[in-house]
Amino acid sequence: MSSVKDWTASVIKQAEIDKYLDGGKDFIDEEQIFADIEKYKNPDKQQVRDILQKSLDIKILTPAETATLLNVEDPELLHEMQEAALEVKKKVYDNRIVFFAPLYLSNLCVNSCKYCGFRAENKDEVRHVLTMDEVRDEVAAVIDEGHKRMIAVYGEHPKNGADYIADSISTIYSVKRTTPTGNGFNNIRRVNVNAAPMEIADMKKLWRAGIGTFQVFQETYHRGRYAELHPANTVKGNYRWRLYAMHRAMEAGVDDVAIGALFGLYDWKFDVMGLVHHAWDLEKHFGIGPHTVSFPRMQPAPGSFLSEHSPYIVSDEAMKRVVSVLRLAIPYSGLIVTARENPDLKRDLINHYGCTQTDASSKLGIGAYAKKLKQEENPDKVQFMLGDQRSLDEVIRELAHDGMITSFCTAGYRCGRTGDKIMNLLEKGVEGKFCKLNAVLTFREYLNDYASPETREIGEKLIAQELQEIENMPFFTDKKLLPTFRSYYDRIARGERDLYM
Ligand code: SAM
Ligand code: SF4
């Protein structure tokens, strides 16, 4: 391909968009969304309580029901919503929190999104694509923190297209590190990817390389605002190519897909509605919704005026409502809060509003893990500034103190429990039971291999409570799971690794 311009022109396959349109229209009907937000203002108490009950039965809410919840202003009802959201989380995910580490592999990008430090127009950004040797060094440093799950992140550029991404996934899986205590080895057992939307043939390459979840954020579902932020002559300027990225991923066989919107770009109620419509359209075409939903909040980005001066900046209070409504509207999906947020809000969103996954010890600079660079030390290679730079050990300790057990479980996709299979199990509360066992097994590994003495002290108490609960749960006895679980637990305590149910 002769130039980046030619490459850009070749990316979008119109036929792969058209097949999912309905009478030429996509699934975001802006007039309908605005009308729903208007129509369900000042909702009746009983109506809200009926909707909460539906969520508690782990049923996805309709857009009209979502709009009703978005319009709740009565403090008593808001409190009931928060409690219901937490109960839904307990039903599906119990007291588990899943940890992952982001790994930025390339900041080369052909696009110019106005909120991002990687945008092509930002000439101060020092560009680099990690070589596979550098990927190995980065992964080794991440594993040495105790991580077992990773999300690999890439700009959009021919130098880091699908072949590079597939190679890097294989490279990440190939790195094994002896644990600090010499008890076996640790490795990354699930590689999720956040990258630009791809055509189906490219998605298949990632599938063959062993991708976990494929994640793409729509940024904003509002077309006009989207067009203002993403220049039309860039790949990302094509709203529908992005809107159907997950449909193509599913068609390619990647059945764990993750959606999200960047909060702060547009009205937050509109974008929550967009996410719910997205979940419904995936259900409509594939019988299964998103594996996770993200609601990153825009952070200051090098050289970006918009990132600090958007008219749609979302307050902490509004973020709490975003999370409650999403937890209730798409009750089976994981909800991710990242280290973009400050430690207090992050803790609150996990403990009191239903978030189920987070990252820690995160570094966004290209090559920053191996060099142990803080973000202040390489501001010219980061995408945006993090609100929480604490170590994995510190965050695990804080949440264990709050009664949340850390899970590094990656059994699901290795046992074929992905896509609709895992969603059905989650809806019925069955997958959660396997997760409980695997959370204990992986937390046992972490406490043995990486925990500081302070974290181990809190962690041991928590694990003892979990073991007692497991022994007393009829589900495990009925399914004859206990003998295997006990034997795995003992074998891990003796030094074996990566045993899962
Ligand atoms: N380049 C790919 C894309 O845009 O889809 C994937 C990587 S991009 C680095 C991942 C996500 O970072 C984007 O989808 C966007 O939502 C988020 N992001 C960009 N700028 C941000 C900022 N200033 N604050 C918080 N998140 C940001
Ligand atoms: Fe490139 Fe993604 Fe940043 Fe946009 S958000 S400039 S596509 S890296």
C-alpha cells in the first residue's frame, strides 16, 4: 500500500456495515432517544419499583425503562436504585472484583480524535510501536506485579494492524515468569484487546491468536457530536464502521465483546441510552449482549483543549448514576471502572454501585512498565493522565479490607464458557458459582506469590470466610464440585499453579 492515505481509504468495507442496517437505518434513532428521555420525566414511584424488580430478576431493561431510571431525581428512589444495583451485582458477581492491567503497544495513529493525546495532529507525541522483544519486557514487568489478565491497547495505523495485533497477542501469552517465591510460574492467561474496529477477516486473525474480549468504545452515540470530534477524512470519522464493530467481531467468532462510551463528550443520559440500544441490537442479531460495558470519563490529555474544557464534563455524582443505571439496565454484563478515576470514586463505584472489574499498577506510556516510569516521567508518550497510580497490592488490600475478593479468574474462555453460554450461566447465577471457586483459587495464588505482609494478613481472613461459605453452599455439594475444589486448593498451596474449575 503506497501511503497512509491509500491505506485509510481501504479500511472500511461498506458491505459489512450494510448487512446489519434495518431498512437502511442503524439502531441509533436519535429522535426516539430524545423523545424517551423527555417522555419518562418525573416517573411514578411504583413504576420505578417495578423496573427495579425486573432488574433483580436479571432481565435486560428496555430503552423506555432505562429512560425512566435516568429521570429519577427523588432522593429516596435514587437510594433504592443504588441498593437494587448493588443487589443485582451481588446476585450475578457476588463480592468479586476482577483485576487486569492495560498494556499500550503503540501510539501511532492515523486518526485525530480531539480528546486523545495519540491523535495524529499532536506533533509533540513521541511515537513508537513496541517490538516483540519490548512486548516481552513489558509483559514480564506486568506479570511480576502479580497480574494474570491484560488488555492490550493500540492506536490505529497500518504499522500496527491486525497482523501486528495477532502477533503481539501470541507474544503476550508466551511470556512465563518464575514467581518471586520460586513457586512455579505466573503468566498472562487472558489477553483482551482494545483496538480500532476491523473487518471480519481481520477479526478472525485475532480469534485464531486467542483474543479474550474485543473492546471498542463508540465514544459518543450522538452522530452530530461524533462528527465534530472525529474528522471526516479519517477512518474513525465513519460513525457506522465503529457502531457495527462488535457485530463484525461476533460474526468472526469473537463472542465476548465489550462496548463503552467516553463520558464527557456528550450528554451522559443520551450515551447511557446509546449503550442500552447497542446491547439490544447485539441481542437481536446474536442472542447475546456485551460481555462488559465501560464508561471511561474523559481525562486531561497532552495537547488536548477539549479534554479539559468540554461543555459535557460529567460530575462524580452523575458518574454514580451512570453506573447504577447501567448495572440495572444490563444486569448480566461486567462493568469496568478504570484507573482513570481517583481512588475514592473508584472504591465507591466498586463497593456501592456495582462495578465488577478494574485495573491497578497501570502505566499508559509506551514501554513504561519495563522502565518503571511514572506518567510524569514520559508525558510525551501517554494518551491521557491517570487518576490512580497505586500498585496492584495496595488496591487489592483496600478492597479486601472492604470485603471484596480479588479474582484473576480466566477459566471461562478456556472451558468454553464464553459468549451466550457464559451469559446464560450468568443470568441463572451458575457461572457466578464457578467464578467464586476460581476467585478463591487465583486469590490463593496471589497471596502466596505476590502479596505484601499487610495484604496477606487481610487476604487470609477473607479467604477463610470464602472457604467457609463454599463449604456451606448446597450448590457445590449437589454438583459434587467440592472434592475437586479442595484438592486444587491444596495443590496450589503446595506450589502448583493455574488450576481452575
Ligand atoms: N485507537 C483505538 C480506538 O480509538 O478505538 C483504541 C485505543 S484508544 C487508545 C482507547 C480508548 O481510549 C478510546 O476508545 C477512548 O474512549 C479512550 N480515550 C481517549 N482519550 C481519552 C481521554 N482523554 N480520557 C479518557 N479516555 C480516553
Ligand atoms: Fe487514535 Fe484511538 Fe486516540 Fe482516536 S482515541 S486518536 S483512534 S488512539
